[in-house]
Amino acid sequence: MRLFLAHHADAVGPDVDPRRPLSAPGVASMEQVGRVAAARGARPDVFWHSGKLRAKQTAEILWRACNPLATLSATRDLQPGDPPMWIRDRLRAEPRDLLLAGHYPHLPRLLELLLDDPAAEFPQHGMVALSTSDEGETWTEEWRIEAP
């Protein structure tokens, strides 16, 4: 199984729009991340996002770039303050390749947990690809994309 963790792209501030949609530079940046991810073979079967507009828009951009035939939906356990072990436990039962579009501080904590590495750093507005061959017990980082 492959797992792709994507931090939402740059969003406008709450003073501009309380829903916090992606900014124009954020859209352009995530489109570039999506092109690079697709060129590296990212083709998730399922795209999950937190339900917040900026994560949904990020997931939609990556979905169009990587696999527009995949399932795209909001899911629980991806909010900024959610404990990362909740989604880790769900991943153990998931056989399909999956992309998660979410937020700080959740994604950095999830990456640390999956890699069992407290020094693991997550690229802001970027993506990290992981793989497991033992049903989610151990994970290996394959590659990462820094936001342009």
C-alpha cells in the first residue's frame, strides 16, 4: 500500500474569507505539486480530505492531476487537532493506495508516528509518499515534494 500525505496549499486569511479557500498562488503551487507527484507515479485509489475548504480544494487539485477516476471524499480523523493514532489505526485496515489532504499540526505528527521518527519533518504545503508492506505496521518514506 502507498500513502500520500498532502498539506493543504496556501490559503487566504480569515480576514479575507472566513472559509479560508486557497489563494491564487496556493492553487498554482499545488498544481505544480500534483504534476510532480503524477510524474513520480502517484495514482491513489482514494482521496480523503478533512472537509475544510482548503483541504478539499487541495485534494481536488491532486485528484485531477493524479487519478480523476478515484474516489474523493471528506472523512473524519483529519482535523488539525485530531490525534494521529486515529488515522493510523484506520490505515491498518485500508488495502487501497490513499491520499490524505490535511493540516498542520496533524500531518507532521502523523508522519512522525508512521515513521517512528520524532525528527521527521513535513514540508509545508507539500507532499510525502510512504509505503508499507506489512499492513501499516511499519512505513518507509519513498519521496517528498517541497512546495514551489
